[in-house]
Amino acid sequence: MTNVLLLGAGTIGRMIATLLIESGDYGVRIADSDPEALRRLQARFGVETLMLDASSEADLRAAMTGVTAVISALTFRLNPTVARVALAMGISYFDLTEDVATTAAIRELAASAKLGQIFMPQCGLAPGFVGIAANHLAKKFEKLDSLMLRVGALPEFPTNSLKYNLTWSTDGLINEYCNPCDVIHQGTRQNCWPLEGLEHLSIDGVEYEAFSTSGGLGTLCETFAGQLRELNYKTVRYLGHRDRMLFLLDELRLRDRRPLLKEILENALPRTLQDVVIIFCTATGERDGQMVQLWDARKVYHQKHGEDIWSAIQITTAASICAVLDLHVHGELPNTGFVRQEQVDFDGFLANRFGKQYVSSGVKLNE
């Protein structure tokens, strides 16, 4: 039995807890500042729960006693503190952040990791699985030219003018829409503005748009520096979403008033569990003297789990972080320091009992 501390009992945290506990191989201690969220999980699973202030290093040290790893399903702002305490306690660290500055801070801490202790941020869908899939495609070429990553978490049945429902962290969504985007363009690593680079695409007979957002590439720009001409990540939405968001962010200047933007979105956009996750990665390069394009395309749908409905974004995000934790426990990842998503073996990930959710919960469109 591997003992793990899970920080965060919200939408994604509940799914992480469910997967790990139902596997029978993980003892999960769950900590949060919301007593009602903890009560529900304690009543369902009989697990140990803790009320915790994640900004308090003393509280974090007490919560991390007796575990071998910590999973943070908290807002990105709290993760550097969590990682700092994990380093001091000698335990491995995993999170779901898409925030570039947070990842840089955790990487700096990882330089002091003890033998057998890893720090692995960005373990969700994007960044996360999409980086694993992109790296897998890149290996199939003698000379790589471009990698294009497109990911979207969308309501299956959109009804409002934004054609969008909240499916995960509002803070993370705003971060993606407002922060600079890391890309490689014409062989040079650079930043571009979020919501730029609008394109239209058709996947499985449905028309979508895609545009640049921040954080989805994780560490791929560093990994592939000097190896290709183009590398970018874009978020997939239904047609018309981007223009309406530009009105809010630029014309109403809510880009500079993020707390107000968060309040508006959370009061105006209902959450939904009836969603679909779209993953579309393409790689272009030379094979046997020819220019060839390969792609990996998937749709993952919400599904029934016992009496509950699990959303597609819950499934994909939780499955990804549980899979890399499981691979670490079984010695299938680098054993010390900072670990990038692209260091995870693609086939090993999909064969993992948690990673299999990317196959069993969805449709692989290029089979």
C-alpha cells in the first residue's frame, strides 16, 4: 500500500481520490479547507480527511507526515509552497498546473531533490497527456518539421452565446486566456499573444475554431528547441467563442481585472458534467525521404460511474496524474529530480490501469 496525500477535494480531486482508492493499492489522505467536500469523501470512502490551510507550511508538514507522495489539485498559486514543504519532507510531488512561472519555481526546487524523490508538475490533460502524445509522434520521424497540439474541453450541448460551460478551474481558464504563449516559430522560440492565431478545423464532422492559449505546451519548447520549425498549442472551442472572449478581455478591459472576470464567469456560466474532451495532435516531418504527416486524434466523453456522472475533463485530468504517479511507484519514470511529461512512455501510459481511461472512455478517431 502506497500512502498519498491529496490536496484538494473539488471537482478534479474527487475523481483522483476515486481512482486511487478504488484501485486498492493506495492509502489516500485528503486535505482541503472545505469541510463539506471532505465530509462527502469521508462518508463515501471512509478515508482520513484533514481541514487544512494550504498556505501554511506548518499545516502542510503535519499533513505530509507518513506519506510517500503528495498530489496537489489546488490552484496554481499554492503549489510552490506545497512543493517547498514536499522537498523538506523528502516526498515526491505531482500537480496539475498550467502556470509557467509556477512550473519554473518547482523546477528550481527539484534541483535539490533527494535520491528517489521526483517533482512532476503539469500532470493533467494539457499540459500533461498531450505532451506525452506529441513526443510519441515526434519519435516517428527522421527529421521533424512541426508539431501542432489542439485540445478542448467543451460542453456536449452548448446553449449560450459563448458556446461554453465551466468544466474546470476558472483561475486556470483565465490564466490560459490572458498570459503569453510559448511557441517555436520559424525555428525560434518566442512568445505570442493569447487568443491569436485563429484557425478553423473539422474533427469527426463537427466544425471548431482554435486559438493560442498559455501553458498547454508545458516544457515541449525547451525539449524541442533547435529540432523543428514550428511548435504550438491552441485551445479548441465552438465557432464564435474567441471573438466574444476578445470583447470581454480587450474592449471591456477585463484582462486587467481578473478577479472581476472570474466573478462574472462563475455567476453567468453554469457548470456541466455533460462534456467532451477533444485531443488532436499532428506531426509533420521526413520519413524515408518523403514529407509525411501523422496524427493522433481522440474524443473522450463523460460517463456514468456508479451513481455519479464523471465529466470528460475530470476523467482525463485525474487519469493522467494517477497514471504518472502509478508509473513512478512502479519505477517506470526517472527516479530523481524534475520530470517532464515527455519523459513518459506513451504506450506505457495507455497500458497503465489509470491511463487506460484515454482509451476506454473515448473514441480514437484515427483507428
